[in-house]
Amino acid sequence: MKNRTRILAALALLGAAGMAQAAGNCTISLKGDDAMKFDLKEATVSASCPTITVELAHTGKLPVTAMGHNVVISKTPDMAGIARDGIKAGAANAYVPKGDARVIAHTDLVGGGQSTKITFPGKALAAGGDYSFFCSFPGHSAMMKGKLVVTK
């Protein structure tokens, strides 16, 4: 009887580990620094996630007014236009045009030592689509960008 209980417990742990691993691709965790770099050039998420979370930690020391960072997710062809229009939107709007349909999701701006996160529906992304993440603070998108790979 004890062996049966141990085997069932082990199977339950294996099943839980598999579920935890499957859920692991529902979060994009990025770090940005004072050298205008994200720690990742590519991130992978699943379009089957009910929600996707984007976490951003600013590991630098400079304030948001001098070296603010955010994360914007869009289709890759829309990135340059969003960054350009974001400058006009200004800091009060986190350098993201209000109501811009090209923007799938974006975080707030943060300065050194701060962090932020957002969630959005996984159905906003399609598996195999051409997506990018970038910082829309003026001048940052040239260096602070990466590919967002979306799986089923």
C-alpha cells in the first residue's frame, strides 16, 4: 500500500511539473539597463495562454526622465511607426500613442531600480506571427528591441 501511495505521489509531482513547464511560456521577463539594452534579444510565448504577462525590471540607476524604459509589443512592421508616433505622444503617455491599434500591449515607463508588469489576452497573438518587443522611449528602439516568437 505504501508503494502504491509513493508511486501515485510521484506521478502527481511529474504531472504538476509538466503543467508548470507548459505555463512557463506565458510570461516575458525582461531587464533593461542604463546602456539601453534588454537582456534578451528573443522571447517565446504561447498564443494558447489565457493571459500573457510582460515583466520589466530596470536594472540601471538613472531616473525615468533621463533613461526611462518600457516594453511595447507589436507586429514587427509596425514597430518603427509606433516609435515615431510615440515621441509625439510624450512621456505622460509612456511614449505610446493613445488608442493606437498597432500596439498589442505596453508597460508603463520605469526608471532605474523600478519594475512594472502588465497582462494581456493570449488571443491577441497568433502562432507564427511576426512580432517584436521594444522600448519606445525616444531613441531607444534602435537598440532596445527583440523578436517575440509565438507558439501554439
